[in-house]
Amino acid sequence: MSLVNLLPEDYIARRMQKRATLMCLVLFVAVMIGVLAAAGVVERRCRCTEQVCREVNQEYTRAAALIQQLQELESMRNRMLRKASRTVALLERVPRSYILAVITNALPKGASLKEFDLLTESVKDSTSRGGKTRYQAISAKSTSGKLPIRTKVSIMITGFAGTDVEVARFITAMAKCPLIETVDLVYSQQKEVNNAIAREFQVILHIKKDANVIDLSETSSSNRQSSVKKGQT
């Protein structure tokens, strides 16, 4: 038995159209909700990104201020080091009067001084060249013009003595001095002085580069104190 549809076709068409319109409206609302949700998420992420950017910029600003302060401190340190080096250069670690007293005390009996010359020479403190790697050689070339300059001090002494034995005693006494590095004899020859025969000699005393009278006096005082304590015990 077949069913007979008594509804008009116009009614059925309008009903189908309403259903389609309702479905489209529901889909439109769902799409709009998704779009709004995505826009909200994107906006929130943008705000977070802007906040992070502001914090990073603030950190960069603080870091730039710290770097500037560090550069100022570095320049101040360099100025102070230059002033200190100039001050040290002006100070005389081994006074000439002290050296002259040491030389006078080392002279044998009957010997005398004729000339006393102080010689200074500026030398660069260079490292050994053997056994360098390629990197060390390149570094040495780049820093060859920035080597520290040291002052080498020597004393040329000309005097008179009775015999070569007295000259040898004087050289031995000066070689034992803790301020002297080496003693070089230039010449020792016979010469007539005031109708008397004497030996004219000339020696060069090389002062140690780290010689300091203050350290020497402190060492001698500590040695005397230790010897006194040993004598008391």
C-alpha cells in the first residue's frame, strides 16, 4: 500500500529552505566563534610578545649602561696604571748615593776612584723565539709593537789600584753585592800617577733589573733578627 503525501509542494519547499537557512546560520555562528577565538588568542600572544620585547629592550638598556660604566672604569684603570708607571719610573729604586757607598766600601785599601758614570739603556722585553706555534708567531707579530720597555742600568767605574790583586778583590766584592748582576772588566793597565806606578782599571757593573734597596734592607733586617733569635736560643 503506497503512502499519499497530502502536503503541498510549496510548503515542503519552504520547510526545506528554512532548514537550510538554519543550518547555514548555525555554521556561520560556529565559524564566527572560531574566528573570534583565534583573534583573541592571537591578540593575547601579541601582547605577550610585546611584553617580552619591552623587557628585552629594558635589559639591553641596562646592559648598555653597565657596559658604559665598565668602559669608563677600564679607561680610569688605564689612566691610573699610566700614572703609576710614570711614578715608578720617576722613583729611584737604587739611589746613586747608596751605590756609591757600596762601591767605596768595596774598594781595597789604597785604591781610589777616578770616574763614575751611570749608563741607561732602554730595551724591549721580548720572549724567546724558539719552539713557537703558528698561532704564537701570529700573536707575536701582532703585539710586536706593544712590548713593554725596560730600562737597563749600568755603571762604568774607572779607578786606580796598587796591583791586579786589588783589582780582582774589588771585582769579587762587587760580584757578591745582591744589587749587581754581572761585573765586566774592560781593562787593567799600568800607569804613572803623581810620580808613582799604579794600575788603572775600568769595570762595568750591570744592575739587576729588579734591584730594590728597600727589599734589600728588609731582607737584611730579617736576617739580623733571625740571627739574634738563634743567638738567644
